[in-house]
Amino acid sequence: MKKIGVVLSGCGVFDGAEIHESVITLLAIDRAGAKAVCMAPDEDQMHVINHLSGVEAPGETRNVLVESARIARGEIRDISAIKADDLDAIVFPGGFGAAKNLSSFAEKGEACSVHPEVKRLVKEFIAKKKPQAALCIAPVMLAKVYESEASKPKLTIGNDEEGSGMVEAMGSEHQECSARDFVLDAENRIITCPAYMVGQSISEVAEGIEKTINELIKMIP
């Protein structure tokens, strides 16, 4: 059975992994007859957001791995224990956790850094030419990692001018895309989908993610 890594960044759109995107990803992997291998860093989130009020919860801390385990129903591993050889492909759901916990993009834009374990794993995938997918805002992490690579990827985060400008400032090519579709970079073996960056309903977001996961699995030899 093909194993697809799913890198989570917490639990909740404003400070972790986008829950709809994550669950749709897991469902699409299962429907395709593959096995999801969930993972996350074992460290505290950048901060905690009250998802009812939308404001930061002062003094509160949450662990990225522990929170991600909510989505994975407890079946999750520390990303530091995962190597590219353990997986056939990998996918990064979106949510602000990708820009806050897996990278510093939310604070620093194109001058951001990527979590060292995420960067390591992506670099391993590049070296082994294994397929990768990223949803919503998560493609910015790939843009940053590929900044030091000779081959620059074609990515999408939808149609946001400021965000796409930052993607291109990091050396990648940005292509506009609807929530129902994806952008394929066959040369770099990367698929990206804007999901809730532009999506207005869970059904259109699901359509794009399902297409992305099916295409990702087709790229596995």
C-alpha cells in the first residue's frame, strides 16, 4: 500500500492546520487506496488563537504535535522520526499553522525560515525525486526551501497579489488557480492547490483537494 505523509501544524485554521483541508486530505488518501502517515513537530505553537473570538489567548500554550493528534485521532508521529524513505509522497495541508508553526512566513514573509525538520524532509524528497503536494498557504514553505535549489518550482496560492509576489520574491513562479483545481509542476514533481485561500465553500475546496491527492498518487511509480 502506498504511504502518503500528511504534515500537520496544529488543530485550527488560525493557529494550526486547517481542519477541513486536513480531513478532506485524509479522506481522499483513504478513498484512493493509500495509507496516510500523519506527523507534526513536537514543540509549542507560535501562539494560541481563540477560534470563537478570533483573538489571541494570552498566557496559553499548546503543543503542535498534541494538537495535531486531535485530527489524526491519536495516530501520529513526531516529524523528526520520519524520513523520505518511509513514504511514497507527502502533502502539507494549509491553515495559519503552516505559516506560524512550520515556518515564520506569517511574521517575516519572503524573509521567513522553514522549520528545520520540515526543511530536512522536503530536501530529502527533492533528492529522491518523490512527489509533494501543498495546499492553501503551505506552498510558501516549498518556495522557501526551493530558494536554494537550481530548479525553481511553479506554485499557486490562488490569486492573492501580495502573497504571490512573496512567492516570486523567493524565486518560484506563481500561477493563479481556482479552489476547484490545482497547479502541476511535473519537472519538480510538485502539486499545489489554493483550497481556502480562494475557496468559498467546503464542497469546492474538497473538489480541488481530491483532484490534487489523486494526481499526487498517480505520480508515484
